[in-house]
Amino acid sequence: MINYCEKWDLNPLLLPRHIGIIMDGNGRWAAKRHLPRIAGHRKGVERVQEITELSGNIGITALTLFAFSDENWRRPEDEVGGIMGLLRWYIRKEHKRIVDNNVQFRVIGDRRKLSMDIIELIEELEQDTEKNTGMHLSVALSYGAHGEILRAVKKIVDKVQEGNIFKDDIDACTFESCLDTQGLPPLDMFIRTSGEYRVSNFLLWQLAYAELFFDDVLWPDFDSEKFISLVRQFSLRERRFGMTSEQIAQKIVAHKHY
Ligand code: FPP
């Protein structure tokens, strides 16, 4: 069996457990080539497949990809239709591979706005992978963090009103258990491609302690080498979580996880 960390010269102990990516720049990639925008999205899907497979191979626990935001519904109808068509194609084509590769698939976001046949494809894949034990692959669709946080608040209010929890017992864990990302490890690494320096309503709660990486490469050009180079940079960052460098050094010596 290939040891992918060795192959890519990565220290498995210093990998991010959860990576979130804003896959930006598909439209500009297409425009540079005088192609329709959908050609950029199509190439983008190829990168989704490549980066997902690579993430699983190097041992990433969770990968969350921003495929379509709440705000993206405002795009021209033909582009929205094109992206939805690609999603359909992707889920149908990848279903078997995702199941066989032991991936745990989920869609985060307000799926009620999606068409019924896409919802069915998603639910089928979620059910078929719920007993898998490998990498968590989450696709953010019709997703916005404000919406996610508001849905979580409403769930908590319901629990309080039903007498299942007391208001004073609400803490960060309670809140996280009501987010779409419940059960996933904390977000360690955020990547946005295409040279835009924004987080655009993506995983706002989860970003609290993530390391941020902004890269100029357009998503359709974001290849394995680029991804690995950012993961390697992540390994070199000192994450202090409010502590001092000395405390962190002691923890590393003691091989403690924090
Ligand atoms: C941002 O580029 C990209 C999107 C809004 C869509 C991303 C969708 C995919 C990669 C395909 C579907 C994904 C899956 C998981 C199958 P942009 O169009 O905003 O680019 P621009 O800023 O250059 O115009």
C-alpha cells in the first residue's frame, strides 16, 4: 500500500484534521480562455475529484467544499442551471466511488431550495455512506453561515421550550451540535483560491481557530502540488490557542494533543 504522506513528504502528526475550501475563480479561468463560465465549473469539478481523493489518501479527517452559496441563487438562470446539472452529474457518477472509498458524505446548507431530484440523489448518497468510517466529505450547497447559525439558534430555542435543556446549560458544544457540521472535527485550515481575501459567509462559527490561506491560483488550476504545498505550510504554523509558545513547546514534547 502506498504511504501518501511519505510520497508527499508530509508529517502525518502535523496535518490539519478538517480543511474547508472556497473554490473560487472558475468564471475567470473560463473567461481567460474565451470559454463559457460553465466550462470553468466543469474543470472545477475535476479538481474537486482530485483534491478529495488526495485528501483521503493523506489522511485528512474532514474536507468541506463550498460549491454553491445562498447568494449564488442570484446568478443568471443558465449558470445556476449549469452548476445544478454538474452537481447531478457529479453525485451520480461519484456515488459508487464515494461509497467504496469509505467516505462519509453530507451536504450542508439549506437544501430545501434545491430541486427534488437533487435532494433525492443527496439523501441516497448520505444514507449509503452513513456507516462508512473514512473521510468526511461535506459539500456546502445553498449554504450561508448566517443561515446555518440562525437554524442552530432555532433548534436550541425549540429544545429549551420543549424542556430538553436549560437555558443556562447552553454552551459551545450544545451550539455546535446544532450546526450543519455537527460531529465533524474543528476546522483547522481554510483555503480560498483566486486571490480574493474574503470568507464570504462560509463556516463563520467554525473559522474561530482555523489557519487562513489565501492563494492566487484559480480553482480550476488548483492541483495536487498546490494543495500539498499549502498543507505543508499549515504544518509549519504554530497554533497557540491562546497559550504561549513555551506552553505549546512543552505540550509537543509531552506528545499531548490539544
Ligand atoms: C466560484 O467561482 C465557484 C462557484 C460559485 C461554483 C463552484 C462549483 C463547482 C466547482 C462545481 C460543483 C461542485 C461540486 C462539489 C460537484 P466563480 O464562478 O465565482 O468564479 P469567478 O469569481 O472567477 O467568476
